[in-house]
Amino acid sequence: MTSPSSTAPGKPRRRRTTALGRLYSRILPPLSFDQPLESQFRRWYVEHVHARIRNAMWIPMLALLIAMFVGGPVKELRETIFGAHNDRIVDLLRFALIAPSCLAMLLVTYTRLYERWFSLTAQIVAPIHAMSFVAIDILMNTQGYSFSALMPLVVLGPYLLFGMLQAQAVRTVIMIVVAYAVGGHLAGLTGGQRMFDLAVLIFASCLGAAIHYSLQKALRHNYLSTQLMSESLNRDALTGIHNRRMFDEHTARVWQQATRTGVPLALLMIDIDHFKAFNDRGGHQAGDACLIKVAGMLNRASRRPLDLAARYGGEEFVILLYDTQRERVEDICRQLHANLAALAIGHPAFDAEHVTFSIGAACVEPQLGRRVEGLIQLADEALYTAKERGRNCTVVMDREYATLNTGAFRVRRKNENAVA
């Protein structure tokens, strides 16, 4: 995992060339971070708005479903305001657009599909609902009624209801306003009242955009501040990479995410060989310099947003790799050994020899009922096996996870330290 960019929220990443674009940038500068912070923020934002969206959707969704599907007096009201001769069009709106889109939204919001598909679903469902409301408004006008009084609420939906980011919400609202204007023109609704309703709709759209922009900007500022503070607290003071605290927190989150999405995790536990002898012979300052060089090299192996390199303790490091298969893990371990050899760090306790390390790698597919401690234990067992085999090598374990008894570690640290 890389550290967050220092780019302030709202700073445009590229210069706009058109006069309209420059004017828009002055009024509402684009809200975006540099990568990879922008991707991290979007993942966090999806989870941040989950509970609010799930709770807020029920009132408008239920109202819409009741108005379109309940019988009795509600059915009679539908026939009155839409006209009995428009039954086929109303049925098309009900069964082909409104019902499927509502069910899709609820399905995504209340299942494991949310994290991966909600943003796309919201950007599809919101315009579908809006187009349906425009069609409803046109049908109602043929019977002497109007839906225009409720259209301002429709354009506020993308800002307040669907949890969209600024650009997504603005695009959706523009589609709604254009559809309302074009649909009314094609239906012959061009009177003064219609123009007034359109002006009110545009005003509501602009007001919603301004409010949403302010909220999004404040949210991004708070997120950036939190990330910067978290980075300072979760960095190892000597090596500059993440510390044990950050590793524990990040691994717990990633384990839950991998369980939901069904992707494998890999954990590399890395221990510098004979480091106690290095310190005893070369001194602690040389030992610290060695740790800094090794940490910098290892950190370059965790470039993806959900990967993480950390100092686990003393001369021990860990690398967590998200959605990584065993074959890829083996390639990474070989490359790490080669990169360390290229550093050519001399070992003061052994003439004409360079510093090496042992790697224990665990590859597992997280499952319900299993804990992240099992992943750490399996990597620890693999590291111990690598040291038993003579050090300066890699041992990868995966099938052993099925029979692993989490928490039942072999007693070995005392013996390890005696020969380190």
C-alpha cells in the first residue's frame, strides 16, 4: 500500500482547454485525488454511504411501488390520472422499468454484490426512474394533471439518495433535466407553466449540486486528514514502512473483504538470516542501516492498493498480497531473493558473504468460520520450515491450511534465537 498523495481535494489533475470548462472549474473545481488515493477514497466512500443508502431508499421505493402496483382506490387513481387508454404504456413503465430497477437496487444493497456493483447500478437505476417519471408526467398532462411539482425531488435523488460522487450525480441530473425538457417539447407541452416548471427544476438541480459539492469537499478534506494522521501513526519510525499495528488492522479488513469477494490472499513472512550475529559483530547502527535497505526493497513489492508491506518486529517483515495465486507468490519470492542479492549488503559475521533472508509464504482462500490468525500462523510455520532447510530459501504452504489448528504453534522461538 502506498502512502496517500498530498494533493488537496478539489485540485484538477489536468488543465481544461475550453472556455466553458475553465468557467466550470472556477465555479466548481473537480473533486479528485491523485492515484492511488482516489481509488482508495472511492472504496471507502462506498462503504461509508452503505447504511445511509440502505435506510433512506425504503421510503421513496415503497412509495413508488405502492403508487404503481397497489390495487383498490390506488388503482382507480392511476386510471384517473393516466387514462384508461394508456394502460399498456403504464404497464410497460411498471413491469419493464420501475419494478425491475427497484428490485435490482434492493438486491445489490442488501447482498454481497454491493461493494462491486452498487455504483454502476445506481448510475443505471437513477436515470431509469427519472425517465419513468418524465413519461408519467407526460401521461398525466394528457388527463389534466401534472407531476412537475415532484420533479425537484427527483433531481435531488442522485445527490442525496443514491450515494453518488459529484461527477456521477451531475451527469445523472443533467440527463433528467434534458429528458424533461425534450420530452415535454415533443409532447407539445410548451406553455408558460411548463417553462416555469422547467426553470424551477433547473434551479433545484443547481442548488442540489452546490450543496452536494460542499458536502463532498468537506468529506474529502476529512478523509485526507484522517489518512495523513493514520499514515504518521502507522509507520515504523526506523524503516519508514508500515508497522505491526497497521498490518494487524489492514489484514483484518482485507480478510473480511476477501471472504466477501471470494479471492485468495497470500502472506509472506520474511526474516533476515543471522541478524543477531550481524548486530553483535557490526554494531546496531550497521544493523539499522541494513534494516532500512531491506525494508525499502520489500516495500516496492506491495504497489497495489490492497497490498501491504510492514515491519513485523525486529528483523522480521511481512508482505500481504491481495488476490494473488500461488504461482505468482513463488515468482515474487524468487524476485525478492534476487533483489536482496543485488543490494550486496555485506554480513560482518561471515567473511565474503552477503545478507540473506528466509521467506515463509502462506496462500489461502478466506472462508466463513476461519480467522485471519490462521493465515499468519501458516506463514509462520512456513518460515520455520525455511529456516530448518538451511535458510536463504522460500517455503510456500497452501494445502496445509485445510488441516491447520489455529493457535497451536510449535515451540521453537527459544531454539531459533539460540542459533540466530
